Amino acid sequence: MPIQKQKQPIAEPKNYWHMLGPGLTTGAADDDPSGIATYTQTGAAFGYQFLWLALLTFPFMSIIQEMCARIGIVTGRGLAGAIRRNYSTTILFTWAGLLFAANAFNLGADLGMMARALQLLVHINFVVALLAFAAISLYLQIFTTYASYAKILKWTAFVLLSYVVSGFIVHIDWAQAAHALVLPKLHFNKQTFIILAAVLGTTISPYLFFWQTSQEVEEQIQEGKKTIKQREAQTTAADIKAMRVDVWSGMLLSNVVMFFIIAVCAVTLFSHGIHDITDATQAASALKPLAGNFAFLLFSLGIIGTGLLGIPVLAGSSSYAISESFGWREGLYRKYKQAHAFYGVIIISMLVGLCMNFLHVGVIKMLIYSAVLNGLVAPFILAIIVHLSSNKKIMKQWTNHPAVTWAGWAITVFMGFVAVATVWFLLAP
């Protein structure tokens, strides 16, 4: 049955729920196990100090993801397809290759943390758990219809609430947390820029740009807009409004969860002198004696649930980018026999991620490699996104508001500055 965006007012909860789709999924997928590990380490190492990042990245993510969504709705193409049509394909091939590599490292780290989280809950071999999660993800992507798969991803987003609930179990110091949220402490040193790069790399990440845009196209196809001409011709104000509600809601969820993970780890791990967390499963284990079995269970289940949500987005975004770059037939709405190359990239991404775990590449190394590659790619892709979404020839009447364009350029410059400063601090003696 086709998935259609609800055009009714959002006053009723049912109407609001039906308006949510790609934006909610993208925001939730941002809090994958790798993201959880980043936020966990931030809270464990610095306490409440960097809670303000949850407030900062909310408008940053929302503005950029809304641009991506609008590009998909108006052009009827994924981000790589839109770039291919309007810019140099040589540059696009380079970015697509770097995105694939970054996503593979991230995917490998996620699979490993999911397997270890399951081991915390039940007695199971690590390799068996690893292969099982990879197989489940591949099956859902390849053999379920897009309509069914989109619903699964949408409902899986609820697993993120486990981190919100855990925040009320451990008794956060709300006065101290609020102070850290609105009054940032920013020191221009190596530690600060590494945290900035890590958090920005996992929240404003290229794989989210490509996924968001392509999912908007998938939604249009489910609504019956089969051709690019139909998708280009039928954009309405109601479509844009529904998309905006969806995107900002998804990004809000993502940043609320970031806030709670940092705060939970600040009040438990940091306050008990546990400052060095290598992955999210270590945090779950540490929570058990400090916050009790229920908090431990919620944290562990959250890692598994967010992995099941995040892994398809990582593998899928690589496939969309590469397939659109080469002009291959793509889309989760297609059956496997209709898009061998598209699904082949998804399978290869999964296999590379699996191999990372068998090659004993540490989780932190995989996350560092992923963050570095994302940091190199993100500013350039952001510049293209801002330019594309501001171009009247491409976007017609649906271009950015001038203030949004200026905000987009400011975010791009900020991301570039953080990337350059982080590299400088890392290379400095």
C-alpha cells in the first residue's frame, strides 16, 4: 500500500504521526551505536561541560537536512543525482568513494557494538551475533517492500526513548545541566576541538545528507510519482510544510537523545571517576553497578535497536550515492533483480564492515577513521547543498529563504574551521 504524506493540519496526534517519515528516520539513525559511543565518551570525560552541543547542533542539523529534503522533493532526484546533473562528475566520484569508506568504518563499528551489547544480555558467540545482525539488516533491505521497510524504520525510532527514560532513573542534576546547556564553556585547545569534530562528524554527517534526499524521492514514488517529470511538476506548499515538520521533529529527537546520553554518563560515569570509555557497550556495563539493572538494560537494548536503524542508513546512503553517481538503477522500492548494482553496493558495504571486526580493527580506530573522512568530505558537500538549494533555475520557487542560505554558509564555514583546527591540533607537536 503506498505511503502518503498527510496533508491535514497537525493538531491531532494521529495527523502529526502520519506526517513523520524520512526526517524522523534520518534523525533517529543519527543516534546509531557510533554516535552513542561519541556522546558517551563526551559525558564520561567532561561531565555536563559539552551539553551545549546538543542545543547548537539542533538548528545546524535541521537547516541542512531540510535543504537536502527540499532538493529531493523538488528535483525528484537523490543528492548524488542532483549533483551529477549540475556539477563535475569527477568530484562526485571522489566524494562517493570517500563516503563509502567512511560509512564502512562506521558500519563495522556499529555491528561490533551491537554484537557485544547482545552478549551483555544473553550468552551468545560474538561471531554468531555479528553475522546475525548483518543478515537481518540485509534481509530487510533486499527482500521487504519499501512501504513495509519504511514503517519498520519509523517504529524502530521509538527505541531512542530508552535513553530518555534512563535519564530519569539516574537523577540528573537539572540545574547544573541547564546551566551547561545554555552557557557553554569553550576552550581553544586540542581536547575541545577533538570533541567538536567528533560530535559534529556524527551529527552533521554526509551519509545523512544522501539518505534524507533519496528517501524523499522514495516517498514520492510510493505516492505514485513514478517519473522525474511527475516529481518535478507536482511539488506543493503542503509537501514542503509536511517535510519541514518531519525534518525538524526528527532532528529534535536526535538532539534530545544526545542531551540525555551525555547527561546520563556525566551523572554516573564522570562522577565516579570513569573517564575513558572505548565504546557504548563498556558504558552499558559500567552503568549496571552505578545505576542498576534497568538502566543497564535500557542502554544495552538501545545500542541494538539504534544499530538496526543506523546500519541500513549507512549502507543505503553509500549505495544511493554510488549508484546515482554512475547512473545505475537505484532505489529500495525496486526489487533485487531490477537493481543488482544498487543492492550489490549495500552487500559489499556490509561485508567490508564485517571484515573490520575480523581484522581486529578497534572500535575507536574505526570511529576516528570515519570521523576524519567525514570531516574532509562534509564541508565540500555542504557547499554544494547550499548552492543547489539556493539556485532558482534548479529549485524554482522553492529556493532557500535568504536567511537560511546565510545560515547554511555559516554552518559550512564553521564545519570547515573545526576540521582544519582539529587537524592542526592533532599534527602539532
